[in-house]
Amino acid sequence: MEERLDPGSGAKRAREIHPFRDMLHAIAQAPTWAVLWLVGISMGLGLVGYQVTTLWVLILFAVVWGVTVLAVLGWTARWIMQHEGGGRHRRVAH
């Protein structure tokens, strides 16, 4: 049988839940205070993980560190996009 394309199928697919994409979007949109807390927790777990060789502490540090890196990258991208623009020093010199 021939498959027919439904014009609404693209919109339906766009509304489907994508947990990884939604989680990444939430991390990238984290407020500044949350990013600072993540950095502090990551540093603290790193210091504890250096002294203690317990595997679960190292796994927890790795997960928190990964989320922290994504949050810092998202925060940096937002900051660059908000502060980029015209100005005296951004014009082309003639």
C-alpha cells in the first residue's frame, strides 16, 4: 500500500515530548544563581572526590560537573546574545 503524507503530521511530531531536548533546554535557561550554585556544588564534590575514592561520590561529581558545564555554556551564550549589539566600538572603521 501507498503511504499518504498527512499535512498535520509534522506539527504533531513537533509537539511530541523529547526528554533530552527539554532537559537540555531547561539547563541552558538556568538562572545565574542556579549556575553559581552548580559551580559551588561541583567544586565541593570535586574536593571531596579527590580525598575519598568512593565510586558513588565520583559518579555524583561527574554528573553534577556535566550539568554544570552545560549550564555555564548556556549562561555564557545567553550573556553574549544579550550584550552583543551596535555601539561605538563595534562599527566598521572607515
